[in-house]
Amino acid sequence: MIEELFGSGLSRELIVVIASALPVTELRGSIPVAMKLFDMPWYQVSLLAVIGNMLPVPILLLFFGSMARVVSWMGPGKRLVDLVFRRTRRHTATIERYERLGLVVLVAIPLPGTGAWTGSIAAFLVGMRFRDAILSIALGVIIAGAIITVLTLLGWLGAIIAGAVLAAVAITALWKARRSAA
């Protein structure tokens, strides 16, 4: 999808915003790609990425329940909605326990399966008030944007740090899964 954006004739600024609004890439993918491919200052890329990442949040918070019901009417849609709910519910315990702070942390940690989309759906699932949810998600997006920007500016050192963190998370998850299976 992002590849099509590059050849579309859209401005590079709009490409950053659109790529940041997508559920898989969010700003975690758009910041490094934009900083690598476009000759734009890091602060401009980061600001555009935060704006783009926040665009779907109010829509998700306000209309996710209705959208999920409509999509669930179809067989493949129901499976997709069930998958999204199952994956997101793993994060709701943290939000229920720590409320707004838990949501900030969930969105701020730049790991796969976290971010504004997951945070919005999790906030919906726990019934968090719109104002609390949008402020918490915005703060988390800003923190995630800062982390990704710094890691990208560090170049290979940032890649090594990110790889080490991802490896540690994967090892911890495998260890927990093995312990619970025993």
C-alpha cells in the first residue's frame, strides 16, 4: 500500500500523513521510511506522522462498535472482528488496572500490536470516556513518535537498540508461554 503512495503523485507531506493513519504502519513505519526517502527535516516528519496517526482515533472511538457490528454480518468480517477483539483484549487488563496511564503506555510503546489503533479499540472495549481516551492516546502517540524519531536519527545504533528490545520482548513472550504451558 505504501509503495503505491510513492508513485501516486501525492505530496510527500500527504504521503507521511496517510501512511501514519494506516493501521499496520502507523507512525512506527512512516517516520523511518519518510526520513529515509524524503528530504524532510525530522521535526516536520514527526509532526506530520503524529497528525496522521491521530486522524482515525476519533472515528474509532466514536464508531468502532457500529462498524464492528456491520462488518460482523458477513462471515469473513465476523472472523476479522473476532480476531481484532481477541488480540486487543490482551491489552485491556493493563488499561483497566492503570486506566489513562495504562492506555498512554500501551500506545507509546513502539512494538508490534500496540499503537493508536489498538489503543482506540482497547479504550472502546473497556468503556473509557472519549475525552480521557483521546488525550491518553494523543500523549502515547507523541511519545511513540519521539522514540521512533530518536531511534531513526541514531541510524544503525537505533536499529540495533530496536532489534535488541524486540528480541527481549520475543524471548520474554516465549518464556511466559512456555511457563504457562508447563
